[in-house]
Amino acid sequence: MLKEKLIELVRKKLEKIPEINIAHEETISLHITMAFNEIMYATFRKNKSDLDLYSYPYTVTVTDNQATLPVSCYQLPQNAQIRSITPTEDNSTMIVPVSQGNDVLYRNLDVGKVDTTRSFTLSGDTVTFDGLNTQTTSVKMWLVTSFEDVPYGTNVYVPSGKDIDFLSVVTQIATGQIPNLLNNG
């Protein structure tokens, strides 16, 4: 469903609730973003393999082996919000994630000194690369973009079987309640 259609659907749902007085599109978009954060985390905290459907491609400039995420992303375990990174000149070479702190330990091991695997670590919105070719000036990132940064005219998917939960969470957020889907996942 297109982003603007989803906003309109939620707006119509919220209009039916007397204690909610939300008409502005940006407020509805913010509520949808928060609801998606809850749904995405609850749905994919154990199985991250289905997140590819919810990711969007971005070409990002690399400077001094670092890049900044171009959009806000959902916070997911083990940096699952970054689905893949490849050099723009070579889409067949994957740059693999490494946990922060483990990269230094690994590089100091003998195997780390001879390993040519390209890797990255994420700290805040900064991606730091290790083993990247010096000629690489940009990378292609597939990111699980938060709803607010998905461009209008783009399809947005609610995880299968979670549409009722999604509308329920949006309603709870709009009425000031605190949703908890962690036990429903």
C-alpha cells in the first residue's frame, strides 16, 4: 500500500474515536512510525530473515572509511536494520557486519591479520568500514527505513498477520496508552 494511502486509512480509523482529535498528516505519520517500531521489533526480534521486504536502497558516499546513514532506521537487534551493504562498483561483494568492540579484537588475532573480508560497524548513525578498497567512494545500503523517511509514492508493507495489531498500536499511541507486543510475538 502506498504511504499516503496508509496515512489516509489510519486517519479514517482515528476519526471514528471521539477522544482523538488528530487531523494533521505529520502527527498521524509520527504515530504510524512509532507503531511500526513496535510491530517491527516484536515481529522480527527472533527472525530477522524476512526484513528484506521492508528495506529500501540508498547510495551513500564514503569518506575516510566512514559513511552516515542517509535516513532514520528502525532500531533492531544486531543491527538488522542494515540489510546489506555492497560497494557501488561491485554488487557481488558483501560488506559484513561486525559487533562494535569485536572488530578490534578480531583484527589483532592472526586470522584477522590475513582475512580480507570487508566489514562494517555501526555507532549511532555512523557506519565505519574495515578492509574497504581505497577506490571505493560510495556504497549501496539496503536499510529498514522508518516510516517517516519513506518517500511518498512508495509502497509500505505491514508485516503479514499484523494489520490488526498495527491499527491497535496506532490507536493506543494516539490515545496516550503504552502498547506492549513483546509477549504477543
